[in-house]
Amino acid sequence: MRALMITKYGNINDSLEFQTIEKPSINDNEVLIKTHAASINPIDYKVLKGDLKIFKKLSFPAPIGYDVSGVIEQVGVKVKKLKVGDKVFSRVAGENVGTLADYVSAQQTHISLLPENMSFSQGATIPLVVALLLINL
């Protein structure tokens, strides 16, 4: 599958490249999402520039992206409230980072059903921003 990968610390023009990587596998509490839209957040720019390497240094090539929307293609055996074919949006964390890709694995607790009146593009702009807003309330 194709994924946008960080090849080195720097700027957007010379530090990102589409690469072919393995399709993610899922664990019992995860789902596999076929990406329809993804978005970039300030944290992505900071990671790309190397501003956060004092907290976590990247090993290149490294995935980028925390927000995604799409359609569930596979569910883990412990996933009960989501099913194949559901339209969803999600933020990802930890080992699931890398939403600028054809497929994304995500924890079921980080996923919401996409409202009927919302496009995939709109859904991909919400998850991380809302999570940060909730933390600051």
C-alpha cells in the first residue's frame, strides 16, 4: 500500500515521500480502516521539523498523520460496536500513527461513526482537535 512517510527532519518540500509499505495488521481491539480522507495538524509539522525529537526521536522512514476517516474493512475479535462497512472517523495514537496512507489500524476506543450529514473530508478534520479541546475543558 502507499503511505506518505517522513524521510528526514526538515520541511514539507524535501522531507516527505510516498512509499510502498506493508498494509497494517490489527489486534483484537482494533479495526482496519480504508482511508477516504486524512488531515494534517500542527503536531505533524512539529514532528516533521524535529521540534519534538527531545520526547521521541524518529527512525526514518517514519509515518505521519493522526486523523483519518474512511470505511471499516476488518474488525478485531473483541470489537463489538463497529462492523465492516461502517463509515468512521478516528484519531490514532502510538503505534497506529500514519493516517496519510491507504489503510490505517485504529483502537476501537478512538473511533466514532461518521454522521450521515458529514463528508469524509469533514470527518478527517475533527478527531485530534476535539480530543485536545476535551482535555483543556
